[in-house]
Amino acid sequence: MLSPASAIQTAMWVESLEGDDPSLYNVTAGWFFESAIDVQRLRQAFTELVRNHSILTSRFVIESGCLCFESTDAAAMGAETDLVRTEEHAGPLSLRSAQDWVQTCSAHPFDLETGPLVRLHIRSSSGAVAVALAAHHLVVDAVSFEHLVRELGQRHAGKHAGMAFDPVPGYGVFVEAQQRFLQGHAAQEARAYWSEYLAPLASIERRAPFGRWREQQPLQERRQLAPAELNRLLRLSAQLHCTPFQILSVVLAGCIGEAAALSLVCIGYPISLREPATAAVIGPVLNTLPLLVRTGAGNGERAALIQAARDDLLMALEHVQLPFSELTKAFFVAHQQPARDLVAGVVSFVVRASSDGVNPALDGQGAVNISPLPVSPKFPVSLHVVRQGSDMLIELESVPLGRTQAPLTARRLMEALADLLDECLLETS
């Protein structure tokens, strides 16, 4: 049975087909076991998982000019679907080699027209085992992927042997709610709000600082916040009644503005649209909110910018249901502009349970989490903030930025980000 795709699915489907990287929207989790595990039980747990969530076996097709998805009964799927890939590794399997292998698994593309859009990879060698669970973003978001990871671990541990998991609402529940919203008066109000809010972008020329950024290879840099920095960041969040997101958004916007000579930068804020009726839905139930941040603030002014970002976010949450593709379309139509990239950078958060790398979803079986960090290929600059217990890791992914000076690489941008973060923390302490 064909079901209409959501707005976010349609946008990702187009991006997947037009982009050069077929694994653009792959989402992957990985684990390393230093001792042998019951691989057959893991395969069985994964099969049961897929049968419990039909969207994972979806294929995407165009029907009457609209993108639709169709799920296949996992029990009826043949071996050619390649749901599970197993292999023996000739040499010793180390943690480092397992991490590299998981990255390779993540790069394997999915066939969107035939499905399924989930796959389990298993590599064994001399007792050690590496496991990678990969899915396409068309059928999962961060929340639902974590749910799948947890359920896989529970099934493998045998906690639910002989028991059926509670049925979860199908993704159609979210799509139907979104279609009802788009046909109502609230959607018109949201279009008007975003067109007016984003109006300052109409006069900003964006081509020079970013160029043909989709054709450039992004560079990555990481920085672990020192305990003192993290404590100051959390204290500042409490003092200004905001989240670390608003603080880091302002800092990132300042770096981009300085590098690209922009006085106003649009920062993307990925946000979940889950409500009680869709809390357990497997699929992309999310949106991206574009927030405007002014740059070039002097000493003592960044606190005001942070508070402004907080206030903008609170107002934007009243219109969060309008899909990003729809709000940008409303902006282009209202201001009679051709479609172009509006968001310069995005800030996202990943929360992991502990700093020791052990994933509790695998129920104490000694699995070390070697999951790669997510990527945001839609934006020139992406800032990922990973909370692991009491630690915070910042990963910056950026294409080279600049106008007349030498391009600002991810390394230089990370250094500037660290300096601005220090300044922001000091001037408001």
C-alpha cells in the first residue's frame, strides 16, 4: 500500500538524488565486542526488529506526481534483500580497525526505489566482533534511531524472549497530521510569520562567501571542552535562562560572520516535532528552524545577542509545524527571490549516556560504542555538540569560507570558535 511521504522525506529524497554522495543521509551506529557474542541471536533480534517496524522495509516511488513510500512485509522478503551482511576478518580485529570498518559500512548506499532502507553489518575475527546498524534518514530520525538501537539491544539480550513488543503508531500518523496542518489557517499564519522574520535576508548577498560549497569537501575538527569551560558554559546558560544551543549559535554565527563578512547569519536549529501521539513513531519526525543572529558584537554585547536568540527561538516554536521547505518557499515567494541557501550553519546536539563509551542499550554485554558522529550535508558549516556524561565534545564540519583573504578552514574556524567562546564566557561571568 502506497502512503504519501512527509515534507522532510520529500526534501531529503530530492537531496539524495541530486547530490554526488549516495550515502548522504545514511545514519549509522556501531559497536565493538572484544569477546565472542551469539551472532545468530543478533541476526534473529534484528529480523524481529525489522518485522516490528514496517517503515524500515520501505521503498520510495513517484505516484501521480507525488513522492510515496511502500512497505514490504519483512517475513516475505528474500535473501536478495541483503538485510544482514556478515563477514570474517582475516587478521586481528582491533578497536581502531572496527571504527574504520563502521565508517565504511556507513558509506554503503541504499537503493531508495527497491528498499529496504535498513541493514545490519557483522564482522567477526578471533572472537572479537564488530557490528554496524545502518539506516537511511528517510525512515529514521535521531529519536527513532535511538529507539531501534535500544530495542535491538533488548532483543539480543533476550529480555523479551517469547514476548511481543508493544505496537507503535505507523509513520502515516505524522504525515496525516502534517497534511491537516498545511491545509489549515495555522499554516498560513506560519508562512506569514517566517516571511516577515526572514525578511532581512532578502538584502544579503550570499554567493561570494560560500561559493559552490556543495561541491567542496568539508573538513572536520574536534575540541573537548575543559571541565572549567563546560562549568562556565552551564553557569552562563542558567544565568541567561537559555540553553547551550543559544550560546553556541551566537558564537558560531560570529565566526561565520567574521570569515564571510556578513553582519547577519542564519543558523539552523534541528528540532523534534514529536507529540504524545507521535512519540513512539519510527521515522523522520523533525524540522529545521532558521534563526537569525547578528554578528560583530563587541565586548559586553554578546549576552544581549544570546538573549535575543533565546527570544527568537521561543517565538519560532509557536510556528514550528511549518516544514522548512514550506517556510523557505514562502520567503522566496513573498520577497520575489530565486531559491537559494538561507542557512549558513547548523548546531545539533547528540547525547550519549556515559563518557566510558559503553552503550547501556546492549545491557552490559561489553559493547563499546563506536558510532560515527552524524553529518549535516545540507549546510556549509555544521557544529555537533556531543554530551557524554560530564564531558562535552564539539565537532565542527565546514567548507572553506572567505572572501578576499585565504579561505577559513575548519581548523582555523575551530580556533576562532574557541576564542569567541572564551570571550563570551569571560565577558558575562
